[in-house]
Amino acid sequence: MTYPADTTGTPAARRPRVVILGGGFAGLTAARTLRRAPVEITLIDRTNHHLFQPLLYQVATAALDPSDITAPIRFLLRRQENATVLLARVESVDTGRRLVHLDTGMERDGKAPPKRSLPYDFLIVATGARHAYFGHEEWEPLAPGLKSLEDAIEIRRRFLLAFEHAEMALDPDEEQEHLTFVVVGGGPTGVELAGVLPQIARRTLRRDFRHIDPARARVLLLEGGERVLPAFPPEISARARRDLEALGVEVRTRCLVTRIEPDAVYAGEERIPARTVFWGAGNQASPLGRTLGVPVDRAGRVPVEDDLSIPGHPRCSWWGTLPP
Ligand SMILES: Cc1cc2nc3c(=O)[nH]c(=O)nc-3n(C[C@H](O)[C@H](O)[C@H](O)COP(=O)(O)OP(=O)(O)OC[C@H]3O[C@@H](n4cnc5c(N)ncnc54)[C@H](O)[C@@H]3O)c2cc1C
């Protein structure tokens, strides 16, 4: 691969600075693709690890450990001499002055961390996606989603604690409330999570309790649309539904969640007593897109040119992977 001479203002004496935001699949791929390019790469991530998101649900259900699905970004790029890794949260991008504003999180003398800005010649924004609660942000603490390692550990904590609370319940109704798990959203994350919960309850935890039978765990998957896995062909959705039901999951479609409370989920008017709710119903693009100074769509996605650059800013590109 050859790289065109820089004709847009980088002093000839130094190599162009490529700043990559995010060390997920996209950011790492960008960095590695540029390993032989005559550029200075700085990859910035708010965590020190690359995360294999497809196996998050295994960590969430205690089937895998966090270290099984993560690797330090620094380690992954240690042999790539043109790459530097920084741990910082990117707060915003100034496309006009070609600056990335950072929060390093590092206190000095007990004072708030000084703000830092990093200049770039070329920028790749690859900061992924996060959950969308469709205007009900107050549901987030009651129904965590699954995107990061912290999310998976929190889901694992709630899932395992539910059995502990059920074991100590004072009456059968309270016990069943603790043993009822609701997964909201029948996309891939919701389907995977709902499918694995009954297996853990019925197999892994089967002999671990004296007062409760973990196999009595009730798992509901609530999907607002016509079918689960709506982005896949109908026959895949039908097969997924059959398989989930065979695993003991109660699948409800055309079922809109209208309220979530600490001890119940409302599906329309119906109150479903449940203390543990997980969210897999919506995605939105990284909020950084909104700082780029270009129009974004309702999900926060940035429209891009054929080469992924953002309109009017050929040196800045957006590598979003949000599903349609
Ligand atoms: C539970 C789950 C299961 C999945 N299963 C599959 C599957 O089976 N097959 C499949 O193809 N895809 C699957 N996906 C989707 C796939 O994982 C994503 O499409 C992919 O991870 C997106 O890569 P990315 O690099 O764009 O973003 P991410 O992997 O999300 O990486 C973004 C990076 O940016 C960092 N970051 C974000 N904001 C900031 C900031 N402000 N400052 C600094 N750093 C920041 C994050 O820490 C992260 O490291 C799954 C996703 C999930 C959540």
C-alpha cells in the first residue's frame, strides 16, 4: 500500500499524526492496518483493554472470566513501533482546530485532573455504541444493558444475587419475584442472554441451594416487534424462538415495556413481578459523534462519504458499527 504525499499542511519534517479513538475491533484494525505506514499513531481508549464483546454474555452469566475475553491494548500493540497507546476518556473533538479533548482521570495534588488536548493530522473515531433507553434513561439503573466488561460484571452480580435473595425469601411470592428474570429486547444480545440464563439456573446452580430449586427460575424475553431477531430472515427468528422456548424461556413478541420498577416490569398494563431486569432493546452511536459539528441521525450516527470521512472534513473519519 502506498500513501500519498501530504499536501495539506503537515510540515515535511515530521510524520503525520494519526489519532485513533477507541481500541475495539475497528480502532485496533485501523492501527494494525497502518503498521507499515510512515505515520505516528496514537490510539486512545478509556479502558486499558480490548474487549471481545460477542462473549460478554458468557461473563455476565459466570461461564467465563473477564480475563478470558479481554487483552491489554498496550500488549496487543507492543511490537508496533509507530503506535502509542494512551488511557483517557475522549470528551470531544474540535474538527476546526484538529484537536481531541481528553479527560485523563488523573488527579494531581487532590485537584481535578487537568484537561489535555491532543492535536491530530488525521483522526479515526471508532468509539463504538452504547445502549438506548428511548427517552427512559431512568430505567438504566433498574435494567442494565450489556456492552462493557463493567456491564457484564454487574449483570453477573445481579443474576447470582437473585438466587441468594430467593434462598432467604420469607414467602413463596417473594421467592418467585427473585427467581423471575426479564430480558427486554429480542435482538442478538437479548436472545443470547435469555437463552443462557435458564441453562445456568438448571445446570450449574442445580445443587447449590437448600431452600430453593434454582430450576424454578422463570426467564421472560419481551420483544416489542413482531419477532425476535428482527434484523435476520424470518426463518431464523422462528428457529430462535423455538430454541428459546425449548430452553424454557417465555418469549413474548409485540410486547411493549411501559414501566420498570424495582420489583416489577409492566408489559402494557400487565404487571410482571420481577426483581432482575436486563436490557437489550436499543443501541445508539457513541456520543462523540455529536461533537464533530456535523448533523447526526436520531441514533447519533454520523453520515459519511464512501471513504468513511465525514462531510467537509476529509481528515476525520467515523468508523461506526451500529446495526440498522
Ligand atoms: C453482547 C454483544 C454480543 C455481540 N455479538 C456479536 C457477534 O456474535 N457477532 C458480531 O459480528 N458482532 C457481535 N457484536 C457486535 C460487535 O461486538 C460490535 O459490532 C463491535 O464490537 C464494534 O466494534 P467497534 O470497534 O466499533 O466498537 P467497540 O468494540 O465498542 O469499541 C469501542 C472502543 O471505544 C472505547 N471508547 C468509547 N468511548 C470512548 C471515549 N469517549 N473515550 C475513549 N474511549 C472510548 C471503548 O472503551 C471501546 O474500547 C456483539 C455486541 C455485543 C454488545
